[in-house]
Amino acid sequence: MSNSEFSLKFPNEFWTATSGDLSQKRDHIATPSVTSSVNYATKVVIDPAEKHQDWLGVGTAITDSAASLIWDVMNVKQRDHLLHELFDPMQGGCSTVRVPLGSCDFQSQAYYTYDDVPSGEHDAELQKFSIGEGEPGTKDATKDLKHIVPILQEILKINPAVKVIASPWSAPAWMKNTGHLTYGGHLRFGEFTGNGYEDKDRIEYVYAQYFVQYIKEYQKLGIPIYGVTIQNEPSNAAHWPAMIWTPSQLADFGYHFLRPALDHSFPDTKMYFLDDSPHALTKPITEEVPQEQAMVFDGLALHTYMEPYDNLYHASRAFSNWSMIMTERRCMMRETPEDASHIMFGVIGNWLVHNGLSMITLWNLALDERGLPNAADSTGRRGVVTIDHTTGKVQRNLEYYMLRNFGQDVPVGSKVIGSTNYTTDGYTGSIGSVAFLAPDGSVSAHLYNPTGEEIETAVTINGCGNQWQKVTVPAWGTVTMHKSRVSINESKVPEDNSFKLNPTPDYRTDVAPGEEQ
């Protein structure tokens, strides 16, 4: 194939580079010339004939902390610019959002659920259920209506196709064996609240209806719930809202109570298993989840805070109908470029996608320059962006660039396709790659360098013969490639504002890949 034939195959190309230290921030680089001479460059072959999972998109969590900064601190113009920058398909292209079903540790308000009653009472008919009082976004609004709902409504105006996934941190205290939202505890399994011994009289049945009522209330506000998980981090008895479930308890509740409740009212709503790090998969999932119960779940939800990541294989290949989505991860404010890159570009953006991941949703969309608001002492964290809590100015973190690499260059509905990979874990070895084939025939790819030195890489697409394009991948950084026969989204990342960070002390419960826990 001649150079002219090669260029006719994909007349439009867009390449960017992002370094781990952010000295390059999705910098547009010149399209590499075509050559048959590779020399010592690391070869990457992209193969559109090798098709894998569907790509569902990327996004981030809208916690009360993040939403309060965007709604209360930013002015209307700042807020509009940020949300368009992130969620407009012609800009950042984020297409997923995760929200707490009730409160979590990142709160600007006191902890709450949607059915809080005095200690010693219960509300089996959910007559006191409420996602908040007042008009959304007003000063006197409460709970979800104060910050989360108005932000979601703004996002859905920008992109009505954004998928919203909801996860509870705790059931109402009266449904738990401890009577408290915090420090774990578990659902009052097998206990009755009505006048009888039928399933409808069980706590489990009432809790399933709690999910349904939540989806109904959000639907009234124009916010469809794409999917739910049963519990955020079911292995974590944290001192913020938390609740413990074993894998078998999750499967049993989903099979006997939550899926039937959803099928009755919202059969299209997806239900995902686990919502925890791979360390919670201590044995093959088929030993804890019968096939019959597994079939009512739509997939596996993952966090990546704790190793061993290889535990993923205990579940990822077990059930053919399951898709795999990532629902949470973030970096610390003092993370080194190497560690942050290994987390975001390496394990999440490379290794997990290579191993079947269909969606990436990171933790807090925004925190301030101190890592706040925060209702617990889970401090030292940062958001996808940092917002100055006095001015509403914005700085973009490495997490932002990882999401934008996908959101801007990989259309939702693409297929992950084959590509050469030289890292088996995302943070050691040499060049890692992931590649995608879009519905319009476009091909995009990300190259990740897990080392502290630049690596010259040569890329070709199967079917193009001995025709290569050579590019230098920066240390702990990425190069993105987008080839198309149609127009390409070449929007630029806005310049960061200038303000000083003043991080709170680290409260670290996780480490970068390969470090000691």
C-alpha cells in the first residue's frame, strides 16, 4: 500500500500527547508520517478483525460534595462552561454518572437516607420516604434536591443520553441490625415488619421497594436511572454510612427481591453485582453465586483501590451475559505523577479495558483545593477537577485527561478491538495499548508508557501492510490516535485557572499499583 492509499483509507486523523507530569495536556501533535522503516521502535498492531466488548462510555460521580461546589460556589457561567466541557459530546464527551442512593462520606450535608425515622420505629410502608424537600437547587432544599438533582438536570439538558447509576452506602438505620447508618452492620435478614410471614412482610422486600421508590421519584424529575448496584463496597465497615454484604447475600437479595421489584416497575433498569475492589473476590464467583441467580444481574461493578487485581479473573469470565463496569477510583492530592499515571492510565485505562471493562466511572467529579467538602475524615483525596471554594476557578487533574482521552476520541457504541500490548498489569513492562472500532468505521487507540523514559512506538492497522506511523510516547503518559473517514472532534482542553492547593492531611486506605498495602 502506498502512502497516498494509506491516507485515503482514513483521510482525517487527530493525535494527542499527555505526559504523567502534565507538562503535556492532550497537546495536539502532528499526524506522524507513514514509513516502512521501523528500526528499534516498539511495534503496535491494531486489529479491527479481533472484536471484544461493547464500549459504554466514561464519566464520574456526582456526590453531594461535588454537586455543592458546582452549584453553590461556581457562578452560572462557570458552571455552564464546566458541565458542557465535560458532558457535551462535541467536547469532553463524558456519558456516565454515578450518584449515591442516599448519602455517602463526601457530603456538605449531614448523613441521611430517604426514610429516616426515630430510633425504635419503622416505616414498613415507606410512607415517610423522601429524596428531599423544597424546589431543586433552592437554598431551603434538602437532601438530593439541594445539589445533586439540579446538577443532574443540567447535565441531562446537555446530553440526554447520559447513563445514571445509583449506589447506596447504607439502608435506613431502622432496616439494619445495628440501628445506625455508620460502621457497617447488615440488613435485618429474615426479619418481619408487617402482619404476616409472606415475602412482602420481610425487611428485604421493603428494602427492594425502597430502590423502586427512589427510581420513581427521580423519574418524576426527568432523571432516568440506567442502573443500580445493591451496595457500595459491601466488604467495608467504614465509619461513614456503610453496610456489609457477603457475595452470596448480594446474589440472594438481587435474585429474590430486587430484580423482581425492578421487573415489576422498571424492567429496563440494570442491576450490577459487587461494586467493590477485586480483593472482595476471594474465590471463584461460581462457588458463591449460582448460575440461576447470576442471570438476573447485568454485570459486575468494580473499584480498583485494593489488589490483587488478578482476583478479577474469579468473576470476569464466569457468566457470558455479564458486562463489566468500573464505578469508583480516585487519586490522592499528593500522588506522584508515576503513581497517578499507573492508577489512571495504566490499570484503569489499559489493563482493565484489555480485560473486558465496558465503562469507566471515577469518584468525585470535583473537590476543592483542600480536598473538601467531606463529612468523614476520608481526607487527602482529589476530584477529577479541583474547584477553588472561594472563586469557582478550575484546575484539571490527571483523572480528567484519562476520561477525556476516552470521551472525546471513543464514541459510545464502539467495540474494543485487538491491539499489541507489552504490559501484563498496566504498570510494568513496556507500551500498553487499547483500541476501538466505532460504528462509523473510525479507529481510535491509546498508547500508555508505564516507564519514566520516553518510548518510540510504531503503529499500524491490520490490512495496511508494512505501513507504520512512529510516535514518541511520553514518560508515564499517553498518546491517543483517532482515524476517521468523517469529521473528528478536535476540541481543545481549556486552560487551567491559577490558584494554590491547600490539601488536608492524607487519610490513605489504598496505595498505587505495586506498592505495599
